[in-house]
Amino acid sequence: MKAFFAAIQFLTIIPLPRAKNIRETDIERCAPFFPLVGLLIGCLVALFDYFVSGFFPSLPATVMTVLVLLTITGGLHMDGLADTADGVFSVRSRERMLEIMRDSRIGAMGVLAIVFIIALKIAALLPLPLPQRLAILVLMPIGGRFAMLLMLTALPYARKDGGLATLFIKRRTWLNPVFAIIFLGAAGWFLGAWMGLIAALAAVVAAGLVSWYIYHKLGGFTGDTIGAAAEITETVIALAGLAFIH
């Protein structure tokens, strides 16, 4: 249970009564629980969307839902997306890209990445009928956590010095992303039948392409690129759901 609580603490801002007792060894063992935490996030966000949809028109309800999805992770993954965009689109050497990504200041590419991702999530979720939107909202965080596991497992660490993300390297195994794929596919079929299954497949393709691109640009992953993979994959799931309905 400590590993599960560590996964919640690592991936969300959900307060835990015993968070102070979580150690680095618990974080090292928490990767298998990423899909379950994604399911927890998705259910909370879908529940919020169902609630606000009863009081507001679709546009403001969708905007609030996307903001809750962003807030429940503390904006950590979106920050990683911004840093990654600033680095990989800087047209610099690999070492300079990594230096730019470590800079706490945000650049033009980072701002554009945040704006585009949020706009695409809102635009993709807004036209969906409520039942399908709720299904996609549950799937998005599950797919995002699968993308994190895939990148953590498939790529080496890009920096010479250690970081928080390196804790997962000690115990990484291909069983984690394989389980996440099965979990994502089963959740997709259960929640949305063919729409959910196609959205899950789109998540797998998106996560693979993002991991390949990051490896091509940086030679490995960082904490920022893991967050970027999650945000991009979540957006692709929403777009795939919309494409199926449309």
C-alpha cells in the first residue's frame, strides 16, 4: 500500500494522511500503480464534469473540467511539457537543449505548447455527448500514465547527474508498460466499446512516437519529457474519441 500511496503522491496533489512516512524505496516501487492512479484521476475528473454539466453550458463546464484535470496533478506534467518544448524546439545542441529545459523560466515555445494542448483538449471534449465525454475523461489520465511508463522503460536517462526520475530506473521492467497497455485497452472497451478501444490504440501510437522523438532529440528521457508524454497522449485520446464520434 505504501507504493500505491507513493504513486498518488508522485502523480497528484491529493492529500494523504501518511505522506510523510513515504520513503524513496516506496517511490522506486510505485511505477506498477501508475495506471491505477490514472484511473483514480480520471474518475475524479469525470465526476466533476458530470456535476458541473448539470449547472453550466457545455463550454464553461468543459473549460472547468480541463482546469481540474490540470490542477489535480499540480500542473507538474504541463510544466514538463513547457520545458520540453523550450528545449527540443530551440534548434541547439543536445547539451544546450538539456540546459534550457532545466531553466525555470518559460520561453515562447513553452507558452505555445501549453496554449495548444489546453485548447486542443477543450476543443476535443466540447463536442462529445456527455456519456462519451465521461468515458474519454477517465481514459485520458490512464493513457497519460501509460506514456510515462513506456518512456521510463524504453529510454535511458538523458542527463549525467541524477534526478527524481532516476529512482524508477532501479526497478524498471517491461511488465509495467505491458500491464498498462492491457489495463488501458480493457478500460477503453469497458467504458466506450469501439470508441474507447480506438482511443486506447491512439494512445499507444502517440506514446511510442513521442518516446521515439525524444530519443532522437535528447538521447533519453528526463522528468520534463515524461510529463510532456503524458500531456500529449491525453490530448491524442481526446482527439481520437472526437474523430470516432464525428
